[in-house]
Amino acid sequence: MIIPEYGRRLEENDWAPCIDMLLAGEYIVLTTHVNSDGDGLGSEVALAEVLRALGKKVSIVNPTEVPTNYSFLRDITDITVFDEQAEEVIEEISLADMVVLLDANLSERMGGIWNHVQFARELGKLQILCIDHHLDPEDFADLMVCETYASSTGELIYDLIEAMEARVGKKLMTPGVAQGLYVAVMTDTGSFRFPKTTPYVYNLAGDLVAKGADPNDIYDKVYNSLKPHSLRLLGAALSEIRFIDDSKVSWLFISQEMLNDTGSKLFDTDLIIKYLLSVPSVRIAVLMVEMQDGRTKVSFRSRGDIYVNQIAKRYGGGGHKNAAGCLLRYAPEKATQIILADVRDFLKSSEIV
């Protein structure tokens, strides 16, 4: 695994093993992590269009449904949501000769898809390619391109496509591809605000605009397309935010009752956590959401050199230095008690260092 220094990029020769693998594949299934976001979805639709242009049969099978604010992406309706009861979905995986996981580097992040991928792989020809930019990758893929210097998986797919164009001698960057990659990069950089937004990322974004991405339209559809239930959930949630440790830690718990009362779904909670970090004194923000099966989804955000991915990792999760998450097999009350105690201790140790 090659990890360039911060701000670099992988060149054509670095991508060669990945390109060899993709060009050899005939039927390729793309997937991303549970509770998909703009980076995973944008990277999927972009890479799918490129691979189809190269004559590949491509399916996108995701472990959970697509958030409604990404429904404008080209070919997004072609995405199949995995269902253990749907034999045709399982058959798609079993017939593929390659599965490409985007924007995740842990096998469990594929949700229920992973068991069928693993089974198909054991039977014979299936290979797994992983392209991601998160910390602490798991060694489960036949080929893993996990580059933590990158702002987003979309940045890596952009470089991959440029390298593929050089290899095959064909232009592959269509307006649809540019749209998907712009969504990926914009969302994972917090609209070009986060620390890994290097000068190269700005140049990349400009090139995507030149090749057909509409930044105004994309921003409007991603961030200004809230449904009434999303606003009702936001209103209910804001009144429940709590602060501890001299307002250095903010936290919020969203119950299934709150989701049901407002007519909201799990992906509607994704826009809320930014409000927990909007108070200048807050160093760590914690959002906990009760799942339908009684487990608790936990999202962390932090400021500065506070590596919240280390907290998430303790519970089988992961992510970035300042943005991470995990899924706890605890009921809400116990999960809240454990996580807040852990966060307080972690913050104290971070401040001492």
C-alpha cells in the first residue's frame, strides 16, 4: 500500500494494478458503506459510468437506501438496495467477477452484503477491490487503494479516471461523471472547508466544473432540499442538545420515537451533527441515534488534533481524525452512559498530551 505524503496524488503507474484489475473484469458490482453519503454515492455513479463506457457490465448494490437529497444524481435510480430476501440481488453478487467497495475500508461496513461477497469469493472467481481514504484499513480485499492523504474517495476516483484515460486512450470524463465526482468531493470536504482541502482539490473541483458539473445546482440540491419532516426533526433535536465539561462536549440522543413522531428516517439525522459542533467551546460532538433493532448508531466530530476515530475504533468503527462513527450493540441508556464516559476521559487525555 502506497501512502503519499499529504497533498500528493497517485500517478498513472501507481494506479496500474487497479486499472489492470478493472479492465480484466467483465461483470463488476459497486458498493459503498451502510448509510451512504455523497462521497460514496458520487464515486459509485461516476465509476459506474466510466466502466460501462469501457464495455463492462456494472451493477450498484448498496446495503441501505439512498438519502433523498442525492436522488438527482445521474443513474441513481439504477442503484439496488440490498435485501436478504431478494434472490435476484444475491444472484447479482454471485454472478459478478469483481466487487468494488468505495469509501469504506472495513468489511462490516458493507452490512448484509459482506456475507454474500465472502461466500461468492470462497466459491471461486470473485475478487474484491477497495478504494478509500479512511484511517486504519482492514486487510480483506484482493487489492486495496487506501490513501489517507486524499480529501475524499471522489478525489481518488478522479485520479483513477485520469490514469485510465491515459491507459485506454479514450476520454471518459463526461458531464455525468463530473457531476458525481463533484458531489463526492464537495460533501466530504464540507463544501471545501475541511483541512484536507488542498490547492490540488480546488484545481480538481475547477476541472470538474469545466467538464460539466454545475456547482450551484449541486449545492442547492444537496443542502437545500430538506423535506418538512427533516425540519421537524431538526427542531425537535435542537431543543435536546446537551453540554458537559464546561461545554467542551456536546451530545444529542435521537430516539426511534422522535424519528417516528416527525416522520423521519435515519439519513435525516446526518445534517444535525454539524449543529453540535457549532459552539466554539465544543471540542467533541456526539450524536447517538436509536436503531430499529435496539442498537445505537454513534457519530463523532471534533476540532483540532482530537482523533475521534480512535474512540470509534474501540467499538468496531472508524473514520477520519475529526469525523468518525460506530454502531453499538447496546440499548440507548447504556450506550449513552458508556460513550459519554469514554469521550470525557479521551478528551482529558488529549488535553494533557
